[in-house]
Amino acid sequence: MNIGITCYPTYGGSGIVATELGMELAARGHEIHFITYANPIRLDPGTPRIHYHEVEVSNYPLFQYPPYCLALASRMADVAEAYSLDLLHVHYAVPHSIAAMLAQQLMAPKRRLPFITTLHGTDITLVGADPSYFAITKFSIEKSDGVTAISNYLRQETAKVFGIVSGIRVITNFVNCDLYHPDRDKSGAAAYSPDGEKLLIHLSNFRPVKRALDCIRILAEVRRKTPARLLMVGDGPDRGPAEHLARELQVDRHVLFLGKQNHVERIIPLAHVALVPSEMESFGLVALEAMACGVVPVATRVGGVPEVVTDGEDGYLEAPRDIAAQAARVTALLTDDALHARMAGAGRWNASERFCAEKIIPQYERYYEEVVAGRVGGT
Ligand code: GMT
């Protein structure tokens, strides 16, 4: 198939899922056309059957806000025509779904161009529910030829927020289990922990919803009981405040801020525990990536996370903001090797059995076929 994919190309789970989906589909023989304003961060443009079409937004003094959505819609229609796209698949409803709907209308005099919207979370729970975006987001979801949600939780939220009750297919996020795998001796950890302390890791876009500062608080608690170091991967608004808090709590020598990293699969397996203290997650991709790498997630019991992490079996779930409870779980995992090995093994097993790319990508392929054949109605 010839598939157009649009996503936010920056650091964020929805862009990562879209990029990895595109690369998996290309590996299975599809021609994949990314239509975005920048090269998605984890995309290797040299990959066979991967094409990248940049959306340029021209500016003019009259425009206080350059009309990105319009530029995206016309680029989508151009690419669809030039490369005979069978469908558009957009990740994150706002504004990609609206742009796809316009592209479809631009193409309508020539031929049918179906589009699928994948909902990732804040497009429904925050942005889409904002009164200024509510009606247009609901409209574009309803006009989509297919809609997928990354968890059952998000499908239920979409019903609650938008009253859209049918026609949403749950296709969960996935992980490439060959790329993300355990590193049993963790010898590379010495580069980050010369004294041999076990590593904790946090990866996010450092937005307030991720509660990156809680990771610093958890580390300070854990270090009262056992040595540990923390790797903070990513960047965003809470990075500065987290650095400040580390100095305040006098753990700054034990925290390394690594910034944005393109190959997290090389860093995650070096850690023992992944901290995912988010206020909200519709899925929790980082928890899954950690499990695939044999790193035990200590996460929060929010949104779709319980669909990924089984509490007490392959990770722990605690209430958001409960630093003492999360720190106690981390301490137990760092001080009890048998417990850690058992949970790390269960995580790797569950990640491969339930969320491996080989299991999930065919679900997208079947859905594409249904949508192209017109067998899936609008919502
Ligand atoms: O977290 C966000 O601000 C938006 C979005 C993103 O682009 O990173 O994250 C959502 O999509 C991820 C990938 O599907 C999920 O793993 C995250 O749980 C989800 N974030 C939220 O629901 C807060």
C-alpha cells in the first residue's frame, strides 16, 4: 500500500509511535510517505520505502499565526496525488485530523482518499476538550473513515468527552522487541555510574503531566536506604525546575540530565528501574519500552497504564504524587535481586507476548484494508 503518515515530529510518544509504525510498515513492503514539518526524530530517512515530504508554512506580515493546518492539508493532497496514496493515517487529532479531512475534500473531484485518525491522549483529554477546539475535533473524528485509540481507557474517554460511542478500534501501542531488549550484564552502565550504583531512568518530554520533579524526590528518598543514580532523558519545561530541585535536595551529583536522545534503546537496558510518575498517561509507552528491556517500571495507576503494567507482576503501580510509596517500590527492587530478576523477566515476557510489533502491526494492516475497501463506516 501507499500510505501517508502525519504526526508531530518532535519529542513525544505520538510522534514516536507514528514513526516506528511507518518504519515497521516499510519493512513489510509498504511505501510510506511522512508528511510533517520536520523529519521525525527517530526516523532514518535513508530507510528503503520511507519518503519524507516537508510541509513549509510561508509567512506573511498579515498572519499573526502562520496557517499550518492549511499548508499541511494542501501538501497532503499534493502528495496523495503525486504518489497515488491509498490512505492518510494521522496521529493526534488536533489539527492533523482536520487537515486530512480538507485534503480528502480537495481530492474528492478526482478520487476517494480515506483517512484514519489515531487518538493518543491529550488530543482528547486536554486539547480536544478545550472549548475552542471541542467542536472541530469532534467533527473531524466523526468524519474520519477510521478511528483508532491506543488503549481501552482512551476509547472510553472519547465516549465520555465527545459522546462518540462506536466505531473506534483499539489498536495498542507496540514495541520492537528485537531493538528493545535486555542487557543482562549492564556493563555500559559504568559510563554513567562509575561507582557501580544501580541506575534509575526517566524519559519524557518534561511537561508538567509527566511529573519529572517527582523523580528527583523519589531518588532522594531511595538514597536514604540504598545507593542509586538517576538518568533523566529528554527535555522540556520542567527540566530547569528538576535541575534546581536536585541541587536543593542535594542529590545533583547523582542525577545526570542527558537531554534528547535518538537511541533510547541503547540507554534504557542499562537501568534497573524506570520511573513513570505521570499524573496521566493514556498508554505509557516508556513503561512498555522499559519492560521490553528487562527494566522494571514503577509507574502510576492512571489512565491506560494498568493495561500495560500488571501491578506486582511486571512492575508496580502507585498513586500519582505518592513519593513514599513509589520510593519504597524502587528500594525493594534495588535491594532484592531475586525480586528484580523475576519482575524483569515477567516484563520482557509480557511485552513480547502482548505488545510486540509483529503482533500489533498486522492489526493496522487489516484495518487499512477494511478502510480502503470501505468496510468501516465513519464513527
Ligand atoms: O503526552 C502528551 O502530551 C501527548 C502524547 C505525545 O505525543 O507524547 O502522549 C500520549 O501518546 C503516547 C503515545 O501513544 C502515550 O504513550 C501517552 O500515554 C499519551 N500521553 C497522555 O495521555 C498524557
